[in-house]
Amino acid sequence: MATKLLLTFAICRLIVTVGLTLNPMELLRLGFDGQLSFDPADVESASLDFGGLSRSEPTAVLHPASAEDVARLVQSAYESSRGFTVSARGHGHSINGQAQTANGVVVQMSGRLGSRKPDKPRVLEKMRYVDAWGGELWIDVLRSTLEYGLAPKSWTDYLYLSVGGTLSNAGISGQAFHHGPQISNVYELDVVTGKGELLTCSQKQNPELFHAVLGGLGQFGIITRARIALEPAPQRVRWIRVLYSNFTAFTHDQEYLISLHGQHSSQKFDYVEGFVIVDEGLINNWRSSFFSPRNPVKIASLGASSGVLYCLEITKNYHESTAETLDQEVEALMQKLNFIPASVFTTDLPYVDFLDRVHKAELKLRSKGLWEVPHPWLNLFVPKSRIDDFDKGVFKGILGNKTSGPILIYPMNKNKWDERSSVVVPDEEVFYLVALLRSALDTGEETQKLEYLSNQNREILRFCDEAGINVKQYLPHYTTHEEWVDHFGDKWALFHQRKMEFDPRRILATGQRIFNPSF
Ligand code: FAD
């Protein structure tokens, strides 16, 4: 009874607020197996994201039970004379409202509501792949594959992100230098296009759609299933951090380590990342809890005359049965590196604990009320040839001595990225990810405020522009057509053509603000 009343109230509200755009009765007649929700709490949660910087209220939220539910909704949006927008939402971990849509329908792909639910991940052990629902979180994909002693090869640093959400961007972490991004580790997809067709695609079947969707920012279709490549899961990880005060020595070593991507696994690390430390005092942010507080590291004590330190982070995976050779292999690799001798921090832990490391930091931040705060994050791909200039201008310049969050930096090999996908990277064989993962706090301190950090992001982009450093934004956010055309560069014509083919009414993922709907 209460539900019925709520529904009637919500429908009346809809008819008043939405007017011509979307007829809720039409939606209800579609008869979903999952749940179409007008519940204000549901609508509110779909209006927000991790960034906390923008808010757009959809009319309704669909919790699909199957790919057919998604297809039914999108087909109706496409065929309806008035049209309405549809945005897939994974775990809502975007920064700038990319999974939101005003007055349309959000398809809540992650989470399992109601009695009918999408399929759980299905592992084909012999073929070494898993078929996962597009809204599945990577942590759950991992749990399922581990039952077979298998695991995906390429990761993000944080596992509470959806398969469809990361594949719409790229999905990168320290494994990308040899396995490529997550989009290079997918065999097949099921996709609901902007016309409401449910199509299977791969390198061989509907290849244009396959390449368009990978890194496609949700513009060409909603991923309902992904077939993801697996490898035997390592049991444990040796996790090492070493420090540098010299940026050239740091990047030289990172580039050396990723150049080993073709070597036998015993002769390379499995993961190469790094971060920048510009804050004064203890090396202490939510991504570096690893440095023991009983053994505080002061920047000054390590001879960083510029006040900036760089931390190389590397791991080696192993099985307990091969642990004997591990020390030697690590030692041989470390001998080639030029870090500050007294700055080696080592730990050893189960593979899952390593992969799930950021979640532990999340729980700590949550307990202090520091997780659900605005996140003006800026992620840039910087060409290798200009990374020194970026260091001088940004790390040693614009940032000052307060960062308000971790700054990751690590290089990747472009030959591990498929040029046919939609993602855009710099035009050089090696490029760096620089991720400024800052949290804004209203503590009274100027340098922690949202406005200060947002201005600083703009200053960094302006600096790159004026210095002619051709960075590309990862998880891009632009507000004008010209900026998007510039972002895609040579790929714009193809991106536009694919949009006209797969989503001609431009109803999907409007929160990216690339195209306006045609109604
Ligand atoms: P959402 O925010 O829900 O959606 C993102 C976009 O994808 C939207 O445009 C949406 O419409 C579209 N979309 C969502 N699901 C689908 C689907 N099934 N089919 C088609 N389109 C879809 N990224 C990395 O690469 N590496 C990292 O290490 C990393 N670490 C992160 C850590 C944290 C704490 C956070 C908050 C983000 C991190 N990210 C990282 C960024 C993350 O990969 C992206 O923000 C990603 O989009 C989040 O996934 P989501 O499921 O929350 O997507």
C-alpha cells in the first residue's frame, strides 16, 4: 500500500516536473523484470557521484534484472516520439557527473535490488575467461575467479568500481605496462546500443562497436556483459617502495622497469607505479599508510633539496612454491635502480590484500568522515618527452608544499593500447599517468578548500597549454564542443561517426557533455 502511494505521488510529481520529456506511464508499461524506481532516495543517490561536484536529478532509476531490461528501456527512449535520455551508472565513482542525467532515466547497473538479479560472474576455467555483468564490481569478479585459482590480469588501484564503468574509460594500474589497460584484456562484450539493440561484439563480430565501446565514455552503448581474460592467480605479493630525491633518476628507473615488459616474468616486476611527495613532514596520506608511523620519514632527512621526493612502488607476485627464488629475482632487479640507499620499505602480503589495498584506506577515511567530501581530481596522461617540464612546473612549482591528497605518477607503454579503441592517449611510445587525487575540506585552511584546489587544477592545465605539453585528460571532463574536438584530435571524426551510427538520437551518457540529445 505504502509503495503504491509513493509511486502515485512520484508519478504526479513527474508529470508536473517533467512535462513533455518523459511519460512515466509509458515507462511503467514496459514491464521490466527488474525494478523501475521513482523513490526519492533512489533518485537522490543517482543524482550524485564520488566527485561531489555536480548534481543532476533523473526522473527514474531502473535496476535491471537482465540485458533485456536495459534493451527495452533504451529502445523505448529511442523510439518514443518525444525521446528521453538514458545513462548507465556503475558505482557512481565519476568525478564530474559523467553517470548522471537530468530528467531521463539512470540505469543503476551495480548493486542488486529486488528478487530478480543479473547473472553472477561465470568462469570458464579451461578457456581462462570470466563473463561478468556490466555492473559487477571488480572486487566481486575477483572473488568469483579466485574460486578457480584464476584472476583478471589488469587492474585499477581500487576494486569497488564497475566493469562497465572502467571499460568505458580504460582501467589502469601498475600492471598496465605489460598487460595493457583493462580494455586491452577483454575478449567480447554484450552491448545495448542507443537504438536499443542488444548486440554481441568482439574483434571479429561487430568489431566497430567493440572498439567504439572500449574507452567510449558510455557514448555508444551500455555494456551488459564483458568477457575478461584471466591468468592463474598469484598467492602472495612482495611489495616494495623506494625513494628518490632526483626526478631524472626516478623516471629513468620507472622507464627502465617498464621496458622489461617483454621479459620472462622472473626478470621483471609485475606492477610499477609511483607517487610524488611534496608535503612537508611525515610521508603520510591515505595511499601511503605503508610507511610505518614508528619509523617516520622526513623529507629533509633524505636530502631532497627541492622539498620534493618521489616514491617508486613495485611488486613481485609469487606462489609459495616458488618463494625460494623470489629474493634473488628481486635483488637482481633492484641492483639496477638508483634510489636513495636507506629508503627501502618492504612488505609481503596475500595477493587479494594487495589488490584490495585502497579499500582499507577507504574504511579508515570513512571512519573519520573524510571519504564523502568533494574530490576535485585531475588525471592527466603526460608524454614522456615533457615529463621533466611537468615536474619543474607542477610538482616543484604550482603545487607549493601542500597537496591535499596523493599524487600518482607512473609510465605506460603505448604499444599495449589498441589504437582502434575510443580512448585517447599522447602520441608517444611511453606516456605517464599523473593523477592528482585530492580531497577538499572545509577546515578553514585555504589550501584545502574546493575553490583553491579547482583553481590549481585550472592553473596546471593552463601551464601545460602555454608550455606546449600535449597532455590528454584521463577520465576527461570538458564543457564545450571545441574542447571535446580538441581532446579527441585525429580521432574526433571517427568518434562522431560512431556516435551517429550507434546512438543517432544521442540519448546515452549525456552526463559526459559531449553531445546534446536530438529532441
Ligand atoms: P560510473 O561513475 O558509474 O560511470 C562512469 C561512466 O561510464 C559514465 O559515463 C557512465 O554512463 C558510464 N557507464 C557506467 N557503466 C556503464 C556500462 N555498463 N556501460 C556503458 N557505460 C557505462 N580508474 C582507473 O583507471 N584506475 C584506478 O586505479 C582508479 N582508481 C580509482 C579510485 C577511486 C577511489 C575512484 C573514485 C575512482 C578510480 N578510478 C580509477 C576511476 C574509475 O575507473 C572511473 O571513475 C570509473 O568510471 C568508475 O566506475 P563506476 O562504475 O563508478 O562508473
